Amino acid sequence: MNYQFIIRAVLNKLIRVLALILVSASTVMAAGSSSTSRPPASSPAQPAPYDLGVKAVQAGDYARALSLLQKVVQTDPRDADAWNYIGFSHRHLKQFDQSLAAYQKALGINPDHRGANEYLGELYLQMDDPGKAQDRLGKLGALCPSGCKELDDLKKAVKAYESAHKKG
């Protein structure tokens, strides 16, 4: 019996199996990426409610944003980004209780959501609770040890709040 021939045949099969496993593993890893970016809308002609809701927020049309984003969370109640924008919209409409509830849902889904932590801190300032805003600053400081936009923005808001309240 030619053992070298058998060993080569087994090694070749092993190499093919390993290559197949590596290709499959990389595909699975890519699907489970930790990217926080949302997938694009289903078609450019028909934007998804989330995309339309974000555009409405950016345009300052908070009532429209709420109706669109509510559709998103009805379909996917674990969408922290949508809950964050719902909280943002309620806050700008001075509906602080609904805003608080939405931010808490976003943070219940993703406690490290930087936007929800920032905006919740800003809500606390609007509700005259600077201590809780400072808690959000601490959380953002832990999430962004090298700094981030959300941390900077909340720091500015806290500083402005403190400055306005020192004057009386």
C-alpha cells in the first residue's frame, strides 16, 4: 500500500474543508457585525419609515417624525435608534413624560446608546434636574474615554444650564 498517496489525499481533503470553513465563518462574522449603521431603505423610490422619520426630525417636523417612527417601533419594538428619535421629537414638542419614557426604552435596549444618553441628559436639564444630567455625563465619559460628539454636546448644554441658573 502506498501510504504517501493516502496521506496526500487526506491532506488535500482537509485543506479543502478548512478553506470552506474559513469562507463560511467570514460570511457569518460579517452578518453579525457590530456596526451601528442602519441598512439602506428598501428602495430609493420608497424610503423606509425610519429614514423618513429621521428626515422629519432634521426638518424640525416632530409631529410627522413621531407618526413615522411609531410605525418603526410597532414593527420592531427593539429599535433603540427609533426610540431615541421618538424621545427627541417628544422633547422638542415639550412632551417631557413621553420623551423620558422613549429614552428609557432606547437605553433599556442599548444602555450604551450615546445619542440617547446625551439627549436624556439634555431632557433632565429641561426638567431642571442637573444632577441626573451629570449622571448622563458620567455615562458618556465612560463610553467615550477619548471624547465624542455626544459627550461634548452634553458638556456644552450643562455649562449653558449652569451659566443661566447662576444669573438667576
